[in-house]
Amino acid sequence: MNFYITTPIYYANDKLHIGNGYTTIIADILARFHKLAGEETFFLTGMDEHGTKIEEAAAAAGKTPQQLVDDNHKLFIETLKALGISNDFFIRTTSEKHKKGVQKLLTTLYEARTPSGEPVIYKGNYEGLYCTGCEKFITEKELTNGLCPAHLTKPKAVKETNYFFRLSAYLDQVEQLIQSGRLKIMPEGRRNEVLGLIRQKLDDFSISRERVKWGIDLPFDPTQRTYVWVDALPNYITAIGYEDNPEEFDKWWNKSQVVHLMAKDILKFHAIYWPAMLLAANLRVPDILFIHGYISLDGQKISKSLGNAISNERLIKDFGRDATRFLLTSQFPFHQDGDINYRRLYEKYNSDLANDYGNLVSRVMKLAFTNFDGKVPTPDDTLEDQSVELRAAIASTPDKAIELIRNIDVLGAVETIWNLIRCANRYFDYNKPWELAKKGQMQLLGTILYRSLETIRIVASLTSPIMPEKSEQVLGMLGFPKGYRPIISDIDRPNFLKPGASLVAGENVFPRLQVPTAEVAATPTVAAVGEDGIITIDDFAKVKLRVAEVLACERVPDATKLFKLQISVGEEQPRQIVAGIAEFYTPEQLVGKKIIVVANLKPTKIRGIDSNGMLLAAKSGKQLSVLTVDRDLPPGATIS
Ligand code: ME8
């Protein structure tokens, strides 16, 4: 059976945070394990580039949406590379491939009829509240103190004519697919949650937006843009050739086990809307939706909008790429929420990687070099070396680990492999091989080292999906050529190492790390550490800040957050800037104010309007204040 695994496509409004990194690393580990198990595998990740959220982030950054997503695309790719992600394709929703695929699906849905003969898509009116952070309509009931509980922002009131998807006609079928296990929702608790939602009889959902500009045109009504979720979900099929490569599409969608990974925030879209859309378009539904837990940092929620996330880059800097992959995925079960604490990361690195695994490799290699001239010794199976437990663990671990991986239990697989490592360490300590050379018991010593080297081979092979570079390093020490990819048929072959073959001396694989003092070990946040954002005086000097007088200000039509301002920066001509502050001021409050602007920003267009500069404002929660000067300085005064 082929294996097709996906992550959510992450919003392109910012760079990837460790919550996104977490899902993607697990998907990568699963994909690499399935390859190791001999299956043909396709691994997809990507970015979600349309919708109001992106439009607003672009306006706030003084960029066009396209510039913003292009810039963030570069950052996404850098992060994926830094994390060692081996995705087979990266889908961008602004790509032609994707847009054409979405339009094909929408045309199919527009022409389709429900089982009782009604059109699947119909036109209707919507009036209600909308949360831009979630990119979804939200009911009064779901609010906490009038705010969206996920984003702590006030939803907007919207009234629009939209096209709707007749969800009601498919709820029974979706329920049946879930009940029968054909569409498996894991873990069990999430499955029950979805079944509960279906029983509440969800409303039909709108598939288009009248006011949104940044999106895919509806093929049957170009005055409307596709709702961002109806644009995003089909990425799972557009990426594998739904519109442009029927053979590939058939292979990966119809003839594979299809697994979508995500956290609970987007469960409803994936477990109800997506299968219903597929049913209406007469397409196969996925096999497994795995809903993993949320990670937090020292008990604090991680999110792009709340901006508290310690970065993927910071972890890689402190622990290295492979150890980061290991530490993030072996702390708590994938299906449960878990808290990350920096001190615990150091402790786990030292106990599991430096002590258990790294030490085993160092000890065995050292004895093989001092006593066997760096060659694989010859084992003698007739000798009594108390290896029953170790041999049983060697024989059972590979199958057990792969079985756990098929069940999407990465932690379980790690624990099984570490059980084998600990078993090898016990075996080693029990036999005290370092004393045997002195006693002249070279055959027994050789046998113990051989079994230990074989264990290291199996451990390095089985951990290769989690720590690919470290595995290559260890397997290189055992004499495997660079680029050797362990596969299950090799792993399972007993006594694969050839006696007499040369070993290669190497550096300590996991040097111990100094656990920082309590203050330093507090989990850092990006803001506190400033790590990626540290700049020099020279960097800062490049930014030309100037005092500007607001000459005129007006609202941008159809954009609740934007003002168009005419300002004087002491130049001959006034300048025009567009600023996302309309929710906090009236135009009258701004005219006459002496504000601070970045004067040497590349001119850009925001919602089609020229913007030549950016004003500075301070923000805290829902409060915003434009920076001003408190003396009567002339427009154009410099700021240093
Ligand atoms: O929802 N812990 O994108 P997104 C673990 N574009 N995982 C986390 C996490 C956390 N604290 N925070 C986020 C979107 N994630 C849509 C998806 S798919 C058709 C469209 C992970 O950038 C987790 O996988 O908000 C979650 O589902 C996803 O990031 C949300 O990413």
C-alpha cells in the first residue's frame, strides 16, 4: 500500500512557529518511517496564502499581499530545510496549479446535485460575526466576554450575499463513514467530538466572500472570491495532480492510505466540511485524520498572533537539528497536549541522547579500536554472555517500532527503541568487557562487542527517520557508505555486520550539554531573547525615521482597518501613506498631529492604493497609540 501524508498548510501571515514545526516534524518522521518500511510514500506540506488574515497582515507590514506571501515563503522554506523536512512537494495556494484545481473542484460542485436532486451550491444571504484570526463565522455562543476565545479579538459583524454549500445533504453520509471506521478519526475522543458536532445538525456553510479581494475567483461568479477554507482544503488534492496529472492523482489519492495530520483547532473543517465536499464531488474521502495535542511553552499558548513563540531556529541553535527533532517529538504522546520547558529539554538531551545512546556508541567503539584494531570482531555463539534479553530485544524491536508508527505513535516507537538501547547498556555493564582484555578473554570480548555493534546498527537504522544526520554519522562509524538509507530488510537481517570489516573512528555523537542555571533555563520567548531579531547600530541607522505632519486623512472604502493619509515630511510634495489604524482613531483625531514615519521604505500598493512610508504606533492588547512628538518640531525633523 502507498502512503500519502499531509500537514495543514500554514497561514502565510508570518514565519513558522514551533507548533507548526511540531506537526511537520512528526509528518516527516512518519513519512521517513514508511519509506524505511518499504512503502512508496508522498509527503505534502505547504502554505495558505489567501484571505483577509493575509490581506491585513500585508497592510500592517506595508506590503502587498503577494510581497508578504513571497517573503514568508522564503522563510518557510528556510525553516523546513533547517528542520530537515523531506517533503516531496510544497503547495502554495497562489500557484496556478492550485488555483486551477480549486476552480475545477468548484465547477464540479456547482454542477453537482445532492442525492435528493437539489443543487449542491446555492446563493443566499449571510449576516453574522466573523473572526479573521480563525477565518470563520463565529456565533455569539462561542464568544468569551465578547471576544473570540482563540484570538482574543472582537469578531466583525458582516452582512453579505454568498454562495453556500448544502452541508445538510451530506451529514448523514459523513457520520456513517466515521461510524464505520472508513474515515478514521484518531484519537477516539476527537472522533466522539466530531460525531457530537454532526448530531447538532450543522448549518450549510458559505463558500465565497463578496468583499474579500485576495483570493481565487469563483469560476461561476467572478464577482466573488472563494472562501479561504474552501480554497485551502483542496490543496490535498491539487498538489498531487487533481487538475493536471490524473495518473499521479489516482496513485496518491485513490490507491494510497491517505493521512491528514492537524491539531484540534481545525478539526471541524477537516472532519466534516472536507469529506462532505469530496462526497459531493464524487471523490474518495481520506483514510485517517490524526488530531494531535497542543504544545505550550511553560504553560503559555503558542501562536503566531500572540507572538510568544520560541522559534524553531532557536531550538536548532541550542540543541542541533536532529536533537531538536527528537526532543520535540519524544516528550509526550502525540495525541495529548504537552508543555515544553527549556530545562527539561536539556535534561532529556543529556539522559536519553548523551548518556543512553551517545555513551553506548563511544564505549563500544573505543573497545573495538583498542582491542580489535578498529575491525568488527567475530562473535562466538557458543559463549555464555547472558545475551538472551538483548537478542530478544534485537529481534522484536524493529517490527514493534514500525507497528507503533503505523498507529501514529511516535513516542511509543521512541520508547521501544530506547528500551533496546538500555538493554544493550545493561548487557554491557553486566559483562564488564573492559576487564576481559586484561584477563585475556578476547573471544568473549569480541562476542560482546559484536552484539553491541549490531545493536547500535539497529538503533541507528530505526532512529534514522527521527535523526537522519546522526544516524548517518553512526552508521558511517560502522562502515556504511555515506548516503546509505537503512531499509527494513537490512535492519531485520541478523548479524548483518561482517566480521573483519573496518570501523571508522568518529566524534562523540551527542556531547553532553551544560544545563543552564535556573534563570537562563527559563524558556525563552522570541521577544525576550531577541535572537533572530538582534540588529547592530549600523542596521538601525539604515531606517530613516522622520517627523511628519498629518495634512489629511480618510477611510479606505471597504476596508474597516485602513486609513489613507496625506502627510508632510518636509519635502516639496506631500506623501500618501496607507495605515491599518482605522479601528483606533477617527480621521479628525489624526489631522494636525505630528507623527513618526519610516521615510525610506520602498513604495508599495495596499488595496491598490499607493503607500509611500509607514507610520509608527505602539500596541498593547486591543489598544493602539500612534507615536507623536511632544515639542513643535517641523515636519522632516530626523529621529535618532
Ligand atoms: O489553521 N501545538 O493554519 P495555521 C501544536 N491555514 N501544533 C500547533 C500549535 C500548537 N500550539 N499551533 C499550531 C491553519 N499548530 C490553516 C490550515 S489546512 C487545509 C489549512 C499546528 O498556520 C497544528 O498542526 O494556523 C495546527 O492545526 C496548525 O499548526 C494550524 O496552522
